[in-house]
Amino acid sequence: SKIKIMVIDEEQNIRLPAIPFWLLDLFIGMGLGLGSIALKFVNDIDEKTRTVLESISSRDLRKIFDEIKKSGPFEIIDIEDGDSTKIKISVL
């Protein structure tokens, strides 16, 4: 399974290629790892951000991705604002 992200607006279009969940899992795992390091060495992180970083684990995200993959293809987000702005996130 893959996730595809598309953002279209009057000024710019962002169409990311379909990203496999294993790659997304890798990037998020690295981000969470860096976040936990930042928690140890950076003192000026606001309390809400600190709480979120402490409560999320890569294991939890893996469970979420597994459930999304079981569901098959579907639209996670499909938003249109007027004629010029569209945001679409799809599971393929």
C-alpha cells in the first residue's frame, strides 16, 4: 500500500509521488528518534510539543499503518475550497 498527497492552489501545485508505507514508517521513526533526542537536550520546547513527543511511539504508528493497509484503497482527505484550492490524501 502507498499514500499519495496532492495540494493544488492558485499559486502552486504539490503532487507528491505515491509513498510506500514502509518508507513513511522509516521517516517517521527517524523523526521520532530525533524528537526524543531533542527532548533530552533542548530546554525551550513548549509543553504541548513535549507531551506529544513523549506519548507517541513508532509501535503505535505501525499499528495505525497496518490498520490503514487492511482497509484497502480509500480517500483519507478530500477537501475543495472554491475553484482554486484542493487537498487530497489517498491510500492506494
